[in-house]
Amino acid sequence: MKIYFVIASLSMLFWIFPAVKQYKTELFWYFFIFAFTDPVKVIINLQIKHVSNNLTYVLSSFLLMLSVLWSFKNKKSIRILIAVVLSLALFSFFSNRIFTYNLMISIHVIITYFFIKRTFMFIANSGKVNIFHLILLLEEISIILKMSAMLISLKPGLNYYVATTAFQILIAIFFTLYREDNKKLFIDLRNA
């Protein structure tokens, strides 16, 4: 458990820096929510003993989804999607762990879909691949895999959770160094 504590603490520290680096970008709130989810969870656990970690993660997953969908908020289909997911998130407060994990996985699948859409729109408009987008997708896929492992089994899931959290620290370092508009991350497909 000591390794878990060390990795989790390092992760909390390292995810603060991308939020600072991404300030005033379209994805700032996404990184801001990432930066403060775990510290808020720790504070809540210290202050209110009977609050489930999963409930904190459901709310943060919902907020992450909102941050990604914010630019689409005027579309009726997006408003319906947000309302449905919010209803399910509220319902998850009274449901079991399996439902909660499935909901969080579903939310991150929705986020992944919109990041894939963002990636392909950038490629279609510029003729270039942005490595930043690929790392965003990698981050979301690692979250989905981490939650799936925790859902399937707590023991192997916990080991996998530690390994993926350590990997996500490397992703946090990448987002600390680079912003989405950094031209060094563009690969021109027309010259390939």
C-alpha cells in the first residue's frame, strides 16, 4: 500500500502543472478538473468519513465530460446527452459499485469519442496529425482500461491501477511541456 500512496501523491502533484500550462486554452477546464479531482477526494475523505470515492469520481467524470462538450452546449442532442448522464450520475449515488464504474467508463467513452472527432477534424482541416491529440486519446483510453480493471477485480485491478497511474504521470509531464497549438507536435501528412 505504500507504493500506492507514493504513486497517488506524485500523480496529484504532477497533474497540477498541466492545468497551469493549459491556462487560456480550450481544454483548460479539462486539465483543471484533472488537477483537483484527487486532492478534493482526499479532503472530502478526511472531512466526511462515509463519502464513497466512487461518488467523487462520478462527479469529476461528469465535469470532465461537460468541459469537453462545452463548445457544443447549444446543440439539442448534446443537451439531452448531458441531462441523461447527469440523471445517471445522481442515480449512481444510490446504486452499487458496478453501476457506478460502468457509468464512469461510459462517460469516458463519450469523452474519447469527442477527442477522436476533434482529432479527425484537425486532420481534415489542416492535413496534419497533432501528437497532442493522440496523447489525449491515450490518456482517456488508459482511464477506461484502469476503471475496467478495477470493475473486473479489485486485486489485479489495484496493481493495474498503480501501474497506469505511474504511466499517467508521464502523460502529465507531456501536457506540462506542450500545448495543443505547439507546431513541433504537428506531423504533415502531405509530406509523409
